[in-house]
Amino acid sequence: MKCAIHTDVETGLSCGKCGTPICPKCLVETPVGARCRQCANVRRLPTYTITPGQYAKAIAAGVGVALAVGVGWAWLRSTVDILAWSLTAGLILGSVVAYGIAEIVSRVVNQKRGRPLQVIACACFVLCYVVSWFGISQETVTVFLHFDLIDIVILLVGVVIAAARLR
């Protein structure tokens, strides 16, 4: 007998529910035996199924939080002595902010996960960090006045943490 999907493959297997001939490439192992894809009812997990409306909510929440936290972070940079900003302090604050943004993005869409939400959370963290480097001094807007290797490390660690939270 030939596989119902791959008509050039000879097989001795059949679906345990409907009896359709299936080859090893087509079969889906279930607790009750081998099934064809239709009878196995293969679907994505609901955790990874996200509607366009949920994407819009995730983007709106992520951008809103990123802008608010970025402004707060910029204020913190301007009020705390620059010598106090070390790699350790930056990594801790960046990690907390990245995790928080990812958590909010996840909660807005009912604890969903997946690569698109990872991208949204990572982009929002980068936006937050960029906003945190805006400053106003003597009525002049400055951007990335002291951006260096430490900031790149903080950005990378934050992106990894945000992505890992939504994996």
C-alpha cells in the first residue's frame, strides 16, 4: 500500500483511527498509537498562538513602558554622579529593566510567548536604553554623550534577558 500523502512511498503503516495509509514521515506518535496528521489534530500550543490585536497591545505596552522607564533612567543618570555608574550597577539596572519590559509584554497578551514577542521586548529594551541616553543640558539635547563599550555590554545582556524571558 502507498502513503496517502507521499504517493511514491510504499508503507505498511496506517492510521490507528481512520486507517489511512501513512509513511514514517507522515505519522504522528500519540499516546494511543500512530495517527495521521488529521486524526492527531496537530496544533500549535495556545501559549504561542497570538492574534494581530495582541501584537498591537504588546507593542503599545512595550513602547509605553520603554519610554517611561527610559525617561526615568535618563533622570537617574543626570542626578547620580557619573563615577557611580559602573559596569555592575549598569548590568543590574539593565537586567531588571529588560526583564520588566519582557514581563509586561507577556502579561499584556495573557502570558503568551514566542519569537515575535521576543523581538518586540528586545526592541523595546533597546528603545528604553536609547531614550535613557537623551539629556538636556543648557537647552541643548545631547544623545550618547558618553556611550562606550560598557553600554554595549549592558545592551547585549538586556537583550538576552528580555529574549530569554519570552522563550
